[in-house]
Amino acid sequence: MAKSTENRSLTFSSFVFHLHPPKVHAETLRFTLSFGLGGMAATLVVLLLVTGLLQLLSYSPQIDQAYLSIQQMYQPGGLGGFIRNCHYWAGNLLVVITFFHFLRVFLTTAFTGPRRYNWIVGLALFLLVVFANFTGYLMPWDQLAYWAVTIFTSMLSYIPVIGSELMTLLRGGQEVGSETLATFYAIHTGIIPVLMVVLLLYHFWMVRKAGGLIKQENTSGVAPARITTHPHLVAREVAVVCLILSIILLFSAVIDAPLGAEANPGQSPNPAKAAWYFMGLQELLLHLYPSFAICVVPLLVLFFFIRLPFGVKETPAKGVWFGGRKGALNAAISGIAGTGLTFFTVLIDDTFLIRKGSSQLSWLWRGLVPTIGCCLILVLLYFILVRIRKCSAGEAQIGVVSCFLCGAASLTVIGIWLRGAEMALVW
């Protein structure tokens, strides 16, 4: 009996040490360093895979049966509705957790040196998470899902050269219909899960290859303390898993995932909005020339974040949030400035600048000029932080990114809560 218990312990230890080294730095176990966001994200991915597989037993991906199959999940005495609730809320929470994990990596300077390529893998995972939610959004085939997907796929048509073809490819035709549902179902259940699992495993492997979580540079000359992975790290990881599962299960038991009336292509809701994680883009579309809002600006942002680990050699202190108190103050000031400037610009544009109809020079005055203007504002902020605030290049970079992200979050907030009928600005 004792030998059997010992063998099981050795098997468990061998499994753990394939994920982690036998010993880790004691400093990296500090909860406030990472808040367990990476473990939470991985837990949610596993939960989504399990609940998604269970839903395949009862879901039917045909437009004349999809809505009914969702309704039948909520029949009394069954667990189908609870499983769908878990899947829906876990998917939405995963977007939030992944975004905060991305912020944590950036704000603790855990994206430079040997970790720079893992940063790009993390960006790819974040895009996959958003796209997974988007493709799954259509599955219930209700009014909310149908029109949200209709709006976003219509946005794709504004991409120069390939926009119309891309929209047609994703829809499986000119309109959102049975081919669209079949396409989204295949992508959501077949392609995305495989890509996500492969990239997630590679992401974890690269974290271990880089020496685990980022830690502060040791200048004391004394070797940092190291403790055994089992049980210290394992116990903390189990606690994080239990915490996030408890939140999802409790929330899913109390609040059902939304399900509106069955999709009706002839009756558009007012206002018709995209999914919440695309509301920033939809709001941007109200203020910028379409091809700039949907293509140019997102590509510029993506290029900036991909280039980020390779651009600045002088980085803030690693393993320290914001690089220290000065960096935190700069980020707070920049974030407030970005939020205020965004709300002010939206208000001015809605009140005075938006014109009915189109002009041959709309691409210039509502596309190129405001895009260049926003870039110049961020460049100006960078030089103010460097020259006036006497920040390092890395600290100024944190301020610029904080300003941009708060502005993007403000657009999302405005789109979700401050847009009423006909997408008019309401308070």
C-alpha cells in the first residue's frame, strides 16, 4: 500500500516537473506579481473545451434547428442550460482575463529579451480568444447574435481590395444565413480549439524556457531563495483554479446566458450593435473614414504591439509594476488624459463635426488627418514624459500605451452604454 502511494506521488511529481522545474524562485510565488492571470486563462480554456464538447451532444448547427436546440438545453431537469451558461460566461471572462494578462506582462516588463517572441505568441492567443468568442456568438441564432455578426461582417467590407471577398468568404455568401452558421460552427469547433491548444502549450513552454515568471534583477550579490515546486507552487496553482471555477460555476447557476428572440433578418433592432468586444471598432467607425477605422488603425496598433519588444532598449525595472512609483504616476496621468481626450473628441465630433452625406475628400479629412493627429498626440506625450518628466524611454513607453489603452477602453464604454437609437449619443 505504501509503495503504491509512493509510486503515485512520483508519477504526479514527474508530470508537474514537465510543466515546471523542480525548484522555483520564491519571489515569483508572490500573488501580486501575476495575480494568477495566466493560470486563470488556462483554466478557462480547459473549461471551454469541456463545456463545448458537452454542448455538441445537443446543439444542431442548422438555422431551422439551432435556436430550438438552445431552448431545449434549458428544459427542466437537465444540465444543458447550466453547461451553456458556463461556456458563455467563461468565454466572455476569458477575453477580460487575457487582456489583463497582456497588461500584466507589459506593465512588469516581461516582454523583452528572450521573452519577446513569446509576447507575439501571446498576442496571437489574444486574437484567437476574441475570434473564438466572435464565431461562437452566432451559434444561438437569436436576434442579438444574428445582427451582431451581420454588423461586424459588414465592417469587413471596408477593408481595401479584399474586404468584399473576405466578407463573402466568412458569410458563405452575400447574406448571413445557413452557410454562415455552418462556416462559423466549423471554425469555432474545429479550427480555433486546435490552434489555441497548440499555441497555449507552446506559450507555457517558452515561459519555462525563459526561466519562469519575470523577477526583479538581483543586485545584492546574494543568491535568490529557491523553493520546491511541489507543494508550494502547485498549491497556489490549485487555489487559483478552484477560485476561477467557483466564480464561473456560481455565476452560471444564478444568471443565464442571454438568449433573445429567434433571428429575424427582416427586423433589425434599434440600435443594432456588434458584440461588446468589437464595440470600440464600431464606435471608431462612426468617427473615421471606414477603411481607416476597420483596416488602417487596427493594423497600425497591431504593428506597434508586435514591434514593442524590439523598439526600446532602455526598459523599466523588470518584475516591478509600472517600473516603480514614478512609472505608475505617469501611467495614471496618461490614462486620465487619454480617457478625457477621447470623451471630449467624441462629444465634439458628434455635436459639431459629423456631416450628412459623403465627400470625395472624406478619406482625407475623416481618415488620414485624424489618424495622423492621434499618432502625433501620442508622440508628443512621449516627448513630454522624456523631456519634462525626465522619464526613461521605457517609462515613457508605459505612459503612451496607458494613454492609448484608456482611450480604446473609453470608445468601448461609449459604444456599449452611451449609444441609443440610431446610434445617437445619449447620457
